[in-house]
Amino acid sequence: MSEENAGAVTPDEEATATSGAATPRPPAEILPPKERRARARAQKAARNPKRGPRTAEERQTERDVRRRAKAGARRVERQRARAKARAASVSREPTPARERQPGVQKTRQGVVVSDKAEKTITVRIDVARRHRRYEKIVRTSTTLHAHDERNDAHIGDTVIVRESRPLSRTKRWRLVEVVEKAR
């Protein structure tokens, strides 16, 4: 080597000297998301050598096994919920409004919202019940027409009505008593 080149530093040596002993890294390759996922899956499969590549049938069999296990867990959970509901219904006394026996008319308590028609009142029945799955209190109301022979009930009164034979196209209930008069 000549003396001129003896003290000279090549560009490779200069890069090594400035960055320590590390070699310069190539810029990171930018991949689309699908390709990134595919490569990640390939690396994961390579890490587990005993598994190896699987056929479509083997993958489907694994899926079926997982589905059966989940279905069994759901079945057990549903049976537990049914048993809990049964235990709760046995301990509580049924309310008269839900009482259902053959040959016995249903009774409902509600508020009169209209008494404009002759011998007919419109009664709003408010129902608050707990949602089966979400356990939230759901409030609903239904209106029904009831026969009021003596025009006793007026708007705002709380009344009890009883199921009856069809009295008109919309009337299927009769007024039993006025529980509380409106002020």
C-alpha cells in the first residue's frame, strides 16, 4: 500500500466508526395490511413446528370442535338461567293480573284516559317488567276499551276491568269497580 492511502479512511469504515460497531440497517419495507397479516401468520406457523401446514378438512374439524364446546357452554348457561327463573317464580306468589286459569276471566287495573263514548271507557294499562336477558326494567302500556254501563268512570280514575265476551268490535272488557276517583 502506498503512504498516501495508508491514512485514508474508506466510506464503509467511516460509517462503522460513526455508528459504533453496528452495520447500517436497510430502510423498513412498507407493506399493505393484508400482506402484513399474511406474513405474521406465516411466522406464527413457523414458530410451531409440530403443527405444520393443515388441510382445509383439518381446519374445519378444529372449528367444529370449538363450536361444539361453545354450544355446550351455552346450553349449561341456559339451563342454569332456567333453573334460576323457576326458583324465583316458585318463591313469588303470582299477581292477580297474571293469574291464568281456564274459565276464569282476567282482571286488569288501569287509568281511564277517555270517557267520551257513551257507556265506553278507554283504559291505559301500564306494565313494568324486567327484560329476560338484559335485566333492565322495560315499561310499556296498552289501551283497551271497556264497557261502563252506568258511566261511572271519568278521565283520571283508577279502575279495575274484567275480561268478557265481545261486546262490540273493540270492546272485550267490562268495568268492575272504580278504585280511586280523580281529583
